[in-house]
Amino acid sequence: MRLDPFVRDYQRFIADLSGILQNGETVFYLDTSVLMWAANIGRDARREFLAWCRSRPAGKMRVPVWAAHELHRHLLRGSLNANLKKAVSDAEAKLADFARLATERVDDALCIAKGYAGRDAYVTDVQKTVQRLKELGKIAGDEAASSGAADDVVNFVNDHILDTELDDIIRRINEVGELRYKHLMPPGYHDNKPENKFGDVVIWEEILVDLKDRTGSTPFDTVLISRDEKTDWVSSAPLLYDGGDKPQKSNRDMEFDVTLAHPLLIHEFSKKTPSRSLYVVPPGFVASALHYAPTSGGQASNVSKWFAASHRFDVIEKLATAALAARVVPAESPDLAAVNGAEADPPVTPTDPPTPVPARAFIAPSLRAIASTNAFSLASAYARAAINLKDELVASWVTSLVSGELQPLLFGKAISGLIVSDPRWATQANALFEQIAPNVEPADWNMAVLAVICSAYFDASGELHKVPQSEAALFTLQIEPDARAAPAFAALKGFLEDADAQLPFLPGTGRQKVSYALNLMGGGGNGKPELLREVRVSGQPALIDRVPETSPQNLSRLLAGDPVKGCTGKELRAVIAKHLFVPVELLAPTWDTKKITWSADAGLASVDTTSEGGLSSLADEEDGNND
């Protein structure tokens, strides 16, 4: 038996395994968890997965009898829908608890500082989210689709099931099963299911018997596809070398790991089968390998639905994409001597890492090209969609973007339209782009971001807005600190400078502090508020007199407060930052603890990209209606 290395080469592992997954001689086995997953995922993803399985050469895709037996038992028990119903119920209960706690805690100042109009707007958004989850649960929990899904999987299993004689296996497990379990011999010693304590061992024995009977001289590898964690099948890496200066800790939750089959499992496998290697991998990794291999070469993916169904948005697909995105050439598969414990060629050491090809550079389009990109068809589809299907439609755009079917610029223009037409996207768009970032090339992500942030400052014809479009400008302020978006903001800065735009804060110039000062008249002590006499932002006067109470520039209206009661300096800073499109953290907190009052007819100047300093007390209010 050979023990696994303590520090493992991540890129070498990815290259080896990617080649094995696409080799026509590789033998695949599916366990119960994958069969259950295939019956649970959507129709399109299931069809892609089963089509790929059927496309493997004859006899190379196999289903153990015990896995089929367990699937049959779950289908009869109704486990598929029961598990989903419980998940939906638990999620709704947790969200309801969150909604109760959140609405107790928040106040106007906090909500305004985070981009909401006030507490009422935040509470309304929370309530809509609770209702939206219920609607989403109804769609995901639709039982009408489950019967057809089960039949699809059952038909596949019947075509690929092994013809195993189980008597000898069961007799052998009766003799040694408890010994294996008590002495932590892989596989299956983590199974805590009394009714199926040795299920993994039966599946393992079926694989050994099937491979032992295979004839032929062509070397081949073996892959078990499983959605179980299989911590009693595999050996995870304590440390990884990924081409950097020093090893890194592995992170299995983020799929950044080198999970080799357990050394004792390999020892048994090598003695009883002619296969030269064994891997245990999840279906998500297989989907990633099949998805990124063609797309990295500019070809269309045939597994985009399967790929999208296999990963959370927030998981970085390092396990499959590191080598493929870097175009690392797969190494030769390990030879049988290494599997059997004999001396093999030494692995690549940290002094000799693969040389990746740099990621595709971001090349900004012209402002004219951005303006001429027409997303009318996408916007119309969103407007026509039922309210409970709108999020699903946006999710389909994301899937198309990730698969390369939707151009990033068109996607960004569509999202910029949603930000204007549906106010909730002004706060949700940032989270959407955060979810997308790990799944697309940085250049494409920046292209989509650029389309949105340009819409804040330029109209559909590419002309500069006199007053920035407020919802898109809010998104711009939210995403501007993200270093990944630096190329998009560099392009926007160039567009704004070419248009001679005057702004209190110019996006893309970094995180330098914005000049901010207050002039207060003392309130006479005893904690009385001080009268606000002057506000200066970027050296320009921002406080104006004689503003009607109904004007969106009126300070009482902006603060949603009464001058008699006053406000804190922190609340005032948050309102000024939002009104003038300046990141609140870039304004000095010097006056945050002050208690401040103001004249009933006082107001704030509006941003005016044509006025010196970017502020004008005479800005036409109609320009604030997003042009």
C-alpha cells in the first residue's frame, strides 16, 4: 500500500482527471445518490446528463444492482418529493424568523446608509422576499414533473444495470462486514443507517467483481460518480500546491481539493482489478470538465443545463476549471505500477509548475457600441412575464450568459433596463453580479458590468445625462469598490472624462476621500441641535434655500424627518451621499455624533454633470426622472 502525499499538486490532479473523464476507455459507475439527483434535477439538465451517459462506449457506463435497489426503495417511499418539501418548509421558516428579527432591528438611518429609501422600503422588500420564496417553493415543489423524471431515470437504469450475483457478496459481507466497519476500512464506515449499514460495501464489491471479469489488454481507468461526500471513500488533501509560492489549505466546500481514493481502497482495488486507477468524483465536476473543455476553445457546450444545475452560484468551480481555464494540457494517466504500489515517475514538484495561459484581457467597447446594443426583446419578455416567473426568466439569462449563448454586453443592457423598470433590482443587481462572477471569464463579467454602470451616466443614444440615472448610479456605488470591476470602471472613467462630465465623485478614480464640510450654528448646549448653515461637497456648496416641501430636493423630505426633532450627523451624511451619488464612506465622519436641525425650506443641490463641480441648485427637477 502507498500513502498519499501530504502536499498535493492541484493542477496536475486536474489535468490527469480531466483527461480520464474524456477517455473512451474509462469505465464509469453511478451510485444511488447520483441516480436520486438525476431524478431531482430539471428536465433539460437530466436529459443532458443521461445523454452523455448513453454516449459512452458500450459497457463503459454501469449501475450496480444495489444502487438500483436503493433507488427503487426511495421511489416507493416518495423520498424525492418528501426531501424537497422539507427543505422548502425549513427555508420558509428560517426566512420568516429572519424577517421578524430584521424588521425589529432596522431603522431609517441604517436603511438609508445601505441604499434604501428608509425603513418602510426595507421592510417592504423583506416582505416581498418572503412571498417570493413561497412562490419559488411552489414551482420547485411541483410534483407533476417528478413522475416523468423518475421514469427517465428508471429506463436508463434498466439499460445499464449490472448482472451481479449478489449471494456470494452478501455471504462475504456477513463474514467480514462488521470487521470492516469497526476498523474503519473503506468504504462505508461512516454510514449511520441501520437498515442499510453495508450498502456502500455491497456497491464496492459489485464494482470489484465487474472489473475483475473484464477482458482486454487496453489500459483503462475507473470513475465512480457520486454526490455523497464519501469521506470514507476518499483521502482529502491537507495542503495543496497550486502554482504559487507556498502550499495552500484545501477547501472541499469550495471544491478546491485533491480527493484521491483512500489508500487502503486503492490497495484492495489494485489487487482485485486490472484497472490502473480509481477516482471518486461528483457529477458537478464531470459537468464542469465537459462544459469548459469546448468553451475554452470557443465551441458551444452541450451540457450547459447540467452544468448550471450542478453548482451553487457562490461556489468557485476550481476543481474543474483551474486547468481548463488555464488551458493546462492533460498529463498521461498514471500507470498500473503506481496503482499497485511499485515505484513510479516522481510527481511534478512545486519548482516545476504548469505554465498557464493568461486569461483573456478585457477590451472595452466604444460608448457608441454600448449605446447601440438593443436589449428590447429581453426587456419585453420580462415585462410580459407573470410576476412569479420574472426571477426565473432572469435566471435563464444567467444560464445563457454562463454557457456563452448570451453576449455579456446584451446581458448587461438587459439588467440595466430591469434596474430602471423594477426598483427591487437596484438593490439586488449587485448580489446577482456577485453570484455570476465565479462562473464567467473576468473580461465577460466586466463587459456586463460596464453596460450597467454606463446606463447611470449616458442615455440610450450615448449622450451624457445631466442628472445621473439614480437606480443605476446606486448599483455603480455598490460595485465600485470591487477590485474585479476595475477594468469596467477604468473604461467608464474614460467615457466620463471624454464627455467632460462634472461630478462630485468620479467613479473609477479610486477610494480617495471626497471633500466634505458642515458649518453649524451652536444650539446653546444642553444637547440641543445645532442649525445647519452650510454644506460643502468637493468644495462646492450643496445646501440651498427656499426649496418647496414637495420637492425631492427638500431636506426634510430627504431625511424623512422633522427639523424640530432633528437628526444625527451620521444620518445627514448618509442622505447627502445617496443624493449626490458619493460613496458614504468617502465622506468624513467628523460630524456624525452631532445633533443637527435645519430650516424647513432648506434643500440639497442636485448633481448636474454640466455645472462646475457637478452640483447645481438650479438643476431642472425633470432631469431627475431618469431622462
